[in-house]
Amino acid sequence: MSQILRDARRYEETKERQISEEPRPEFHLSTRVGWMNDPNGFSYYNGEYHLFYQYHPYNSHWGPMHWGHAVSTDLLHWRYLPAALAPDTTCDRDGCFSGSAVTLDDGRHLLMYTGVVRETQPDGSQKDVQTQCIAIGDGRDYEKYTGNPVLGEKDLPEGSSRYDFRDPKIWRDEDGTFWCAAGNCTPQKDGRILLYKSTDALHWKFEKILIQNGGRYGKMWECPDFFELDGRQVLLVSPQDMLPQGLEYHNGNGTACFIGDYEKTTATFIEDQNQAIDYGIDFYAPQTVLAPDGRRIMIGWMQNWDTCNLHSPDQPWFGQMSLPRELSVKNGRLIQKPIREIENLRSGRICYKNIAFTDIIRLDGIKGRRIDMELTLRPKDDREMYQKFAVRFAQNEIYHTAVSFRPRESILKIDRKFSGSRRAIIHQRRSLVNSVGGRIKLRIILDNFSAEIFVNDGEQVLSATIYTDLTADGISFFADGSVCMDIVKYELL
């Protein structure tokens, strides 16, 4: 183990003891100390889920990337382990960037990650040269492969940028062959995903360009994930610098899902549908794991690159992951539902049926900041459509965050401008949802400083972080017109 990694482990252990008891997310993984971004190495190994993450232990802002490490048996209760990787070799001296994990035949745990070396250009500027590296270990400690990097400039197809070559997602086929998809782009910043093949996960051969953006969705494509699901093939990517396309994609760094078919003999992916993965404000760089029971489970970084650097550097930690989500494909669409394990946290069930109202109402027992709440909405009279419905939560006389629905346009909006933010950050996002006759189902999960809204049993999800004082725990409902509502609400403990 290098001295750099020893120092990082010693620091995080010491710093953790110095962080005062303060509210954190209860069932979303947050960083141990310092800074967290992309999930890495999401895997099931030796009876535990392992989740690594981009990590700068020494500061709550982005810095030289390490890999943080946590384990769980249920994906809701996490236990921190010592940092797994630190920038300590000639291949990664300026950062150990995102990657993935797989189990080898001999039972060892292999991590594949992007090593970064900063290179001074002729004009004096600097660029990050990115290569793919390997570390192998036992689920606690990892040794970097002496043959690193295992993929570099020589392994890139013609017209590839060596400065944008990152985030390898490794998996294993039924015949034992290892595959890897990595993000890349051309020098003109047009994103694409490269496919590599190996018999031992150490020696790799370029196969083909799996998919080319062609200027459609943003520029560089980051953090690919590629898997079979319900008889279809799914590709997840995180494009940078996107332009909006109606309400399907938003400005900035976003997420995209491509669904199609995959011909394994020729390694050909034929996409036929695409969609945003999350329609809210804070979600990026998702990664999936195949659970032992066959579920495909996804987790993402619950943050937005355009809003994540406004906090004080004195803050001892920053960053959290999304709620893990079970994935399926239905009618050509990616469906996301909260992992079923969250039902084990439920208590204090409160139920109301056929609540008809106009204007503003509050209901006894409906409040809280760690809740699982299901709403089913419809017009009170099918002959008279209501104009708008809204639910406000994390609410008191000063603060609230709102989710509103306009049935005539079938538009759902999340709005956190009154959540306590003092900056002109992204406050609102809108989504076009399925609704017939003003009917819609919403499942709202709150965990202290976040809200995730699952629409129509997972057809769409809107995620947002909020930093409202926890004393603001009220919930109210608003209707312009006559709405009939069923509601079931649980505390999550």
C-alpha cells in the first residue's frame, strides 16, 4: 500500500471523528468525509453490495480523485470502508477516475478505472491524458496491476481524443469473455462509446465503436453502462453540454437511455428508442448492478454539475447518491421503481380515500421529511377537468418545495425556489407525462435533504436535492378545480 493511500485512510478516519453529529440522509449513501461524485464499481461481492465513488477526502469540493468505498447488505444501510484507491502511480498521479468492478474466477475482486495524467501543452495549457487501469483485491484492499495502463492511446480507433477516454464499464459474458464499454469523443467533441474485449480482463483488444452520437445529444458521452433487460439491450450514458429537446432532455450535463437490440456475434447495437433517465434537477452518472436475485438495480449521483460548487469549503462533507432503483423495460420504455427493500423501513401507515377538495387542504398525520407517500389523482367529476394540482412538502411559513401537475398539458413540474436557496441555481424542471382524463399516480420519497418523485409506477422519475431546515416538515395539497385524491403515507425509519 502506498504512503499516499495510507495518508488518505488516516485522514478520513481522523476527520470523520471530528465531524459533529449533524443531520445526514438516512437511507441514501453520503460521502464519509470531503467530496463525492460518480458511483463507481457498483457490484455484489462476497455477500455484500460494494459501492465505490469518486472521492476527494481532503476537501468538500472536487479535487484529485480517489475512490471512496462503502458496503451494504440491503442498499439502504451503508458501512464505510477505508478508501480503495488513491492517485499514487505514474499512470494515475492526477486522479483515479470512474470505473467498474467484476469478480474473477479465482474469487478476487477486479476494479477497472480511468487513470489521469496532466500533460502540459505547447501553449502552456494543461490537458488530462486518460487511460484505463486495473486494481485487484479482496473487497477491502486493492493492488494496482503492474501492467497498467491496460488501455491507452494505442488502443483508440482513428479520430479519437486521448483526453476524453474514460469510465470503463466491465462485464462478463456467459462464455467467460470480458467486455468493456468506455466513453470517448472525437477531437470535435462528438461523443461515442467504444467496445473492447478480453479473455483475462488484463489484456484488451479494441472491437468497434458501439454507438456514435452524431451530434444528437450533447457532446462527450460519459459513464456508459450496457446490459440486457427484459429481452432488450439497454445503454445508459451521461452526455455533457446537452441542448434541450422539448421536455425530453434538459440543458447541461444530463442522462440518456437507449433501448434496442444487440447482435452478439457481430457486437452490433441497433437502437430504436431513447429517453432521459431522470427528468428532475439532480441526477448524473448512473451505474447498475445485477443483484443475486436477478434484479437490475441502478444508482446515480444525486447532484448537478452546475449547482454543486456553491457550498462553503468549510463544510466537512458534500454529496449523496440516489435511492437505488429496480429497472425493467415495458412498452419500449425504461421503468424505474424504488428498491423493494425500502418497504422494510415503513411504519405508521396513514391512508385517506376519495378526498375531494378545491383550494388548499392539510390532512392529519400527513407530514415529515423521511416519508414514502403515494398519491392517486383524478377529477372529482369526469365532465369537469381541474386546472392544476400541487403538493407542497418540506414546508413551513417560509419554505416549501412543490410538485405540480397541469392535466390539460400533461406537464409535471418540480420547483424548489422556496426551499431555502440563496443562489440563482436551477430551481425548476418540467416533464411531459402520461395522463388520461387527468389521472396520475405519484410516489414521493423524501430523505431529509432530497426528493424523488416516481410517476405512474416508474414511467418517469424526477430527483432533486433540497437544503431546507428539517423543522420544515409540513405537507399541503392544492387544487385549482375539483380534485379527488387517494393517499397512503408511511414514515421511513
